[in-house]
Amino acid sequence: MVFRRKFLLVPLSFIVLLISIETIHGSEREEIKIKSIEAETISNDKDGNLILAGNVIINTNLLSFSSSSALLNESEGLLELVGDVEVISDNFQVNSSEMKANLNLQTFLANSTEIYDENSNFGSTEEFVIRTSGDVELINTSVTSCSKEDPAWTISTKSITYLDGPKNVVIRGIKLKLKKIPIFYFPYVRTALSNESMSGFLTPGLNQTRNGVDISMPYYFNLAENYDLVLTPRHISSRGSGLASNFRYLNTKFTGEINVSGLSGDKRYKKETGIDDSRWNASWQNKTVLSKNLYSNIDFQSASDEYFFRDIGNDQFGETRTSYLPRKFSLTWKNPFLKINLGISRYQILNPFSFEEYKSKPNLTIQTYVSRKDLSFSIFANKSKFELDRINPLRSSYEEVDRLFLSPRLTFRKNLPSSTFLFSTGATYIKHNFDSLQESKSSPWVEMKYSVFLDKVNNIQVSSLIPVIKYVFVEDNYKNQTNLIDSRIISLDYSTIFQRGRFVGLDRFSENNKIIVGLERVSSSLDKDSFNSVSLGKAFYLKDRTYYEDSSIIRNSSPLVAEFKTKIRGNIWSKSLVEWDNESKKLNLASFGFSYQKNDHKRIEFRSIYRRQDPNKAYIPWIDKDMKTNHSELVTQWPLSKSINVFARWQKDHESNKSNDILFGFEYSNCCLKWGLMNRKWIEEDYFSWKNNYTSSFQALSEGLDPSIERSRTYVFFELKNIGRFGKEISKALSSTKLE
């Protein structure tokens, strides 16, 4: 359960509503002017006061007053209301038995007051005072978002005092009750009501996790206007106690944030590993502006062990997976024509099943770009040195690699009335030093692309037919391109099929002599939020080439790529992609996504992906790396009635015929609370499973170890609206990144 800042904001919101009409802001306040007076009888006393009786209604420019009777001195602005008093503004309504007000000074005194806001929140206070100084005091106050007659929960306070000078609120004697049972008490809170910060306790946290009860009590230190600190003592029942800190700083030259968290000891981790030591995580993000053109960035993250985020950093559903932590520094100088970057990047690997991650020693990147009318010229150059911590024994790898990459480019672009012509030429030079071995290669290249835009417009629809033809020539006489650092084969779609090669990264380029033909049809409705597009693309090789998935296959064309996108009335969309290989008469890749979302509580989503073979399987140590990928996922959330929602998520691996994740449940909601039940059964990786029988995780995977472990759990979640919750929000429980 997390009692967020809303715990304090619920009682404070009523004060905010009263002062938001600018009745107590000194020089900024708007004068209250009486516009009309109505009553069954109106008379005067000897002092000139108006005596109003029977259905009294007094309308002003800011407020509307009504009561059974009233006494008004217009010259002095004194107003006394008695019997069924009601004060109404655009945002709130106040009911009381009697009220005294000075309209000129804008001060109010009321007893036995009930307050309603525009969000159906209800509050009551025995005494409500707004003084001339602008201070506000509420005595014996209670608030709720439930019904007045039978509230499921209430927050009561002994006193709430708003201090106008420092814009602070002091709250004493805070109690949270479920029905009539007190479940939480806090004696004293002082907090800032405006944007001004002040030191003090923040909202405490009580979380239900797979590690038991997780309690935290943050304290905020307002050290200065431009830097602050939060210290949070924390206790996890099955693990131990620790501390977290968050330090933020801001300057005209630099801005950043430092986070440190950890446990002095971890009982559960000691039982699993035998290691009895402190566990921690630290991060530092910093940006420094040294001059108008020179700046630096730091992104440093580190953890005591590779299982820290699995145990302490993840949430109760086991969703969070952090495979590596970056440690990066960059120094950049740039102007409109030139950019120079000096950088260092390393990574702490947290996933024992991740291999062959190079760390970069200082690398230098230079980019320049100049253009004039239709002609432009650019150069990209990079000099890097890499080190490898863990070598993949199934592939040839080097412990140290020096790499120089250079690519100049000259481009001519001409935009015609209904078409575009693009001509580019350049060269690519790569030099590698592998330990004591040196290799280099260079390749000139040429690209020509012509696109035609055939548009048709009528009163309700715009449609376009866009045929594209492109010629690519890349000369490459160097065939040994197996030692790759950051180059990978990319999947084909309508965008990537027009690229010069199939690789991303700076290590590898492939010989090409091809013509690419594409056709795209796009239509959209002017009066409805609707959209449709169909795209087809295929490359034809002027020189036969081997197939990257099977070197024994010689082919003269690429697979056919087709993309389909549809959007109907803004809340229904679908997207699909097909890669069909005509040579093998097989489907290489297919994906499909569909979504219908009416609102936050009514949605259906379906995603599916099929891949016949992973093009980068050489980097995968799993013994089943040659298996097809065939996954689908269904997510739904649907209201059965105004108060009851059902939700579910299902992920299926069709190749292994296993359900990777099954989640379903229901939620009940009314005006003031939510509660529900959820069951989840899923498969995740067990990071410890290989240690008993293998010398390394790589050996375990390559010899067929399946580190998957099945987990099953039932969750209860409960929320008092506007206060806090015990358990997970449905939107986060249903979210998934596996297929997105």
C-alpha cells in the first residue's frame, strides 16, 4: 500500500478551493461586489442594517450566499447568515448552520460546516475561520470521497492551519478510518501548499511484494533553492533493513541527480548464495554546459551484484528485468556545421545469460554537414577501441579491437511538383586492429532514388499512390567480415528494404548491385479519424548473391515485403507485416497487431509475431536457437457493469505449445474505493539454476539447460480513492514489453 501525497492533499484540497477564488491573496485579491439581494421580507433596523428573512439569496461576483435569515451592513461589508446557510462557487459548496463574514476584508467564520467540491469529495468541520491576515483554520475536520451518509473511509484531523505568509499548512492529529476502525495515525505534518518546498516527512510507503512487507519512511531536506535531498529508511521483512537517498542539483552550468539505495544485509540472499554482505545500487546522471557549443553528459550506474534488481529493484509481479547498467561519459562540441564527440561507454552485465558485450575505451566521433540549395556534403568519422570481458567460445572473438570508420557522402536532391529525385555517392572505409592482426577494407557506393506522388483529393478523402524505384551499388572485394562488434542484421520492412545494406552498425557492409521497387497507397478521411495504407517492396539483384540465412542458396532477388496499416475512428487500429521468400516458398517473418480502446476501462489488444529464423542466431548461446519464433499475446479489459471490470492477459509460445504468461481477475469500484482479485501464472528465468552443475552460464545454455521456472501467485489489491492502494494498478499489471 502506498500512501501517496494525495493523503495530505485530500484535506488540503478544501482549503485550496476556498483560497483559489483569490479572497486572501492581498494585492491580488478581487473585491467582492454584491450584485443582487432576494428575500421574502426586507427591512431596516435603526443602525441601517438590512434585515432579510425567508429564502434569502445574495449573489456576488465571486460567491452566492443563501440562508433562512440574514443581517447585512453594506457600507461595512458585514454579513451574518443564520439557518440552512449555503455558500456556492464554481468549484465548491459550503453548508453551515450559521456564518459571519466581512466581505470587505474577505474573512469568514463558520460553525458546523460541510464542504463539497466539484469532484464529489465531502468534508465537514466544527469551526472554519478565515482571518484578516489570510490565515485559515479548520477545527476537528473530516473528509472523504464516499457518500456522506455511510462513508467507507474518512480522514479526520484535530486541526488544519493554513499560514498565508510562508504558504504552509500545519495539520495535527491525522487519523484514517475504515468505517469506524482507525488504521493509521500521524500526529503532526507541516507542508508547503504552493510550489515552495520545505523540509519534512513525505508520504510513507507500505508495499506488498514477493519479498513480504516493504516499509519506507522518506524525509525531505530542502537544502537550498537549487538542490535538495531525500533520505528514506526502508525495511523488507524477508530481507533486511537499509537506506535510500536521492540528491538533486541544478545550476546554470550543470544539472543532475545522484541515487543510492541498499540493504546492510540480505537474509534471503545469504540463504540462496551463502554471501553475507551489503547489497546496493548507485546511479549518477549529470549534464554540464561548459560553453555555448561545449557540453558533457555522465550516465553512471552500478550495483553490488547481478541479482540486485531481480531481488530488490523489481516489483511484485516480477516484471522488471535489467540486463545491464550503463557507465557512459561524453564530451561534445558542436556548431551548425560540425559536431565532435569524445566518449567512453562500459556496461555492468546483470544477466548471466548475456554474452559478448564490448566495453569502449575513449572513442572519437566527428560529423560535418554543409549544404547549398539542392546539394549537400557530409562526413562521418569514428575512432574507437573496445575490450571484451567475456569471450563467446562458440564464435571467434578478440579481447581488444581498434576500429577506424570513415564515410564521406555527397547528395543531390531535387523536389519536383509531383516527384522527388535523389542521387548520393560516397565511400566507406573500415580498418580493424584485432590484437596483433590488422585488416582494412574500403568500398565506393552509389544510390539513385526516384519517387512519384500521385494525389487525389475529394470532399471527404485524400488518397495517394507513391511508386518508388531505387538503384544501389556497393563495391566490396573483402569477404571475411565475421568479427563484428556492433553490427547486426536488421529485419526487413518497407523502410529497411530501401537501405543500402542489411546491417546496422559500423563493422560490416555488404556488396550490393540491386534495384529496389516499391509501391505505397495511402488514404485518409477528412471528416473521420481514419487512415489506411498498403506498402509493397522488393529488391532485384543485378548480380546473384548468397542468402544470409543459408550460404548454399544463390538468389537474384530479396523476399517480398508487405505492410498494412489501418486506423478507424481513432479507437481501432491494426498493423501487419509480411516477409515472403519466393525462393524457398516460405514465410520468413509475419507480425500482426490489433487494438480497440474506447476508454481506460474498455480495450482489447492482440499481438502476434512469427519468425522462421533469427538472422543473428550466431550471437545466441541457447541450444534451441534454430527454433522458430511464434508468439502471440491477448490483452483485454472490459466493464461488466458500472462497478465491475474484468481483465486478462495471455501470452502463448506456439512452437513449444506453452503459455508463458496467464493473468486474469476482476475489479470492483464505487465512489470511494476499489478492490479486486487477480491470479497470475508465468514463466521466468532462474538465474541460479546453472550454478550447481556447470562451470559457467554459457556452458549451461550451450549444453541444453533450460533456466525457465514456473511461478504462480494470487494477488489482492485494494484502493481508497485519493489516498493510496495496496497492490498493483491494472494498467501496469496488463502492460507488456515482450511483443511491443
